Amino acid sequence: MKWISERDALIAQTMAFVQSVTGKKDHPPERPTAAPDVPVGTVTVETVAVETFAVEIKPPQVVPHAPPDIIPPARTSGDFRSEMQARIANFRKHQERFEREREEYCAATLTRLRAAIRDPSLRPPAEN
């Protein structure tokens, strides 16, 4: 019967809180319990009038659905193969362009470096 004593303690704490908030000092009557050291309180219930009213609920309107999107037919193996070959060729062109640009940049940098070695006036200013 431990739950009864815990319930009674919770009711007593709640009543003490309500009294501290409202400022009322009601003294609830004592009730015998299994644990005499636990204070017991009473709970008051208020009756509230509730006004009821009817609500008319209309069924949802049926909206015709659009026809489903037409799914393109599956690719044939030859079509897939030609697309892959085109993508690989395009990738190779990009890689060749990148390699050509790197070679040109390297050649230009080496040309500037060799010129700076021959002519000290072309060298950038030295930082201290």
C-alpha cells in the first residue's frame, strides 16, 4: 500500500501549493491512513456548465486526378553504350585540355624564371 501513501503525500503537496498561490488557508479534515506521518488533504471539484452546439461536416469534394506521367521506355543496350562512349570521350577531352593548360603554365613559368636568372633587373624585389 505504498502507492496510497505516495498519493496522499502528492495531494497534500498540491493542496499546500494551491493555498500558497491563492492565499487561502483551508484546513482539510484529517483522514486515517496506513502511514500516520503523511499529511492528507482533500480535493475540491467545481462543476462548470458547458454549452454544446452542432457542427455540420461536409464530405470532401472529389477532385479528379491528373493522368499519371508517362514513363519513358527503358533504354536499349545500344543506346546506353553510345551514351557511355560519348561521356568517356567528353571526359578525355577535358583531361587533355587540363593537361595542355598545365604544360603551357609550366613552360611560361620556366621561361620567366630563366629570364630572371639571366637579367637580375627582372627579378622581384627581395623581402627582408
